Amino acid sequence: MAHDVNCFAPPMACVKCWFSVIGPAAAMSPQQPSTPADLLAWYIAMGVDAAVAGEPANWFARAAAPVGASERRKPVPPPPQPAPRPAQGSGARPRPRFEAETDSRASAEAHAGASQAASLDELRECLQAFDGCPLKATAKNLCFSRGSPSARLMLIGEGPGRDEDLQGQPFVGRAGQLLDKMLAAIDLGEDDVYIANIVYWRPPGNRTPTPQEVLACAPFLERQIELVDPDILVFLGGAAAKQMFDTSEGIMRLRGKWRTLKAGGRERRAIATLHPAYLLRNPSAKRLAWRDLLEIGAALDD
Ligand code: URA
């Protein structure tokens, strides 16, 4: 099979190429960075590109200190003892009151704002002003959507990555390029699809968004679906599929099966497939994604 990452052949010929894309990051190894630039490139490819503290810490200096030295310099006080909690039947950790209150305030604000947005532009403005999702604090840009607002097919991913954060659009990095090739293989272009994510800001280091972050964004996504009003929803990867189908089942069980889902005010056909980033790491899974794509293409022809 030919391996041509840069192929822009016509749709069906292109199948061969999106089946074979393996990016340079997979070939890089953290074990043998030959130069600091290589190491930096590897960090960036792995998503380690966001500062999480106000001041830089010299971790090499820490490593040079004898083990236990810092403890000797500065005795660590014993941790405060938590107040005894009443026994919980379920064994679940009760959420701190402050956290729960913040969540419900953010959720009320999100519901109110989203429901008042009369257009996608208003919804985007509303999100720009919304401070209820903690991801906004570390992200550079809001990633609202890509594609056509009149598309019959809406794709929903997990969350923006580094490239998306920089450009302010979903799926514009390597996973997005593969997604475009996959869509081209069933004859769909940017005008035929509308693309969004379950969260609108990049999770630091590309981690999976937390339930709290997803919940804060959910009213906006619900309204976005309502305003675009697609016939078919496609969830890309486990995080999006679990959230949208409200299940804890894994993506390998969820993918490739049509369901009817009430989303954006009415019932719609919905299907999950593998995330393109997963396909970049596991090229052999592309045959499963290809089956899902054929399903999606056939459903659009119905
Ligand atoms: N992965 C996603 O889930 N969404 C994007 O926008 C980019 C990568």
C-alpha cells in the first residue's frame, strides 16, 4: 500500500492514503533526543506545551540535591486531619459544597445564555463571555466550529488540541487532516459537514476533559445542535460518544451502531466512530473506521 501523507488524490483514490497515514510523532522517541530541539519537538508532539505555574521551577537543581535534603531544611508539618465524615452508603466521595455550588451556578448561567442565543453567531458571542468552564483560563482561543452551518452531518469530537487552540477552530491539526481525508473518501468536503467538540477550549496537555468541564459546555452544545439542526450526528472517539450517548460503555462497543438520540430539541440518527487521533496511533483500526464511514455515507444517501 502506498504511503503518501500529502496525497490530495480524488476521493476514492484517497482511501488508500488515509489508510496509511502515520505521522512523524509516532517515530520520535523520548529516550534518545539528539538535541534540545528534538526534545522540545517531542514535548510539543506529546502535548506538553502549556505552562501550569506562574514561575518556572528548576527541576534539575532539585534532582541534584541529596534525597531528603529539602525535608531536612524545612520540616513538613503533619497534614491537617480531616473532620470525620458521616458514613456513606454508596462509597462515593461527597463533592465539596463550594465546587458543587460553582458548578450549578455555571450550569444555570450556561443554560440561560445558550437558550437565549438566536443564532450561531450569538451563541459564539455568548460562549466568548462565559466564564463557567475552567478550561477557558488556560486556553488561548475559543474553538467553536468548522464547516457549514447548513450541513446535514454534524461531527462532534472530544476537545481542541494545540493546533486547534492556536487557530481557534476544531480539527485543524494532524487528526483534523486525517478526518478531512476520511470524509473526502466518502465524497464529503468542508461544505458538507459541521464540526464541533464537547468542550470549546483546549484541556491543558490534551488530557480528556473532566465531567465538570463537559457539563459546563453541554448547554451550548445542545443549542448548537439545535441551531445547525443536522439529520445525522457522528461522535468521534470514546469521550464524545460516552457523553452524548450518556453511557460508560467503551468506544469499541459503541462504534458503528446507529441509535436514535434526542439532541438539540428533536430525535436524530447518531453513530460513534473511532477518533482520528486514535487512528493515527493505531493505523490497523482504520478498517473499522472505514466501515463506519460507509454507514454514514449510505445514511446520507437515504
Ligand atoms: N481532537 C478533537 O477531539 N477535537 C479537535 O478539535 C481536535 C482534535
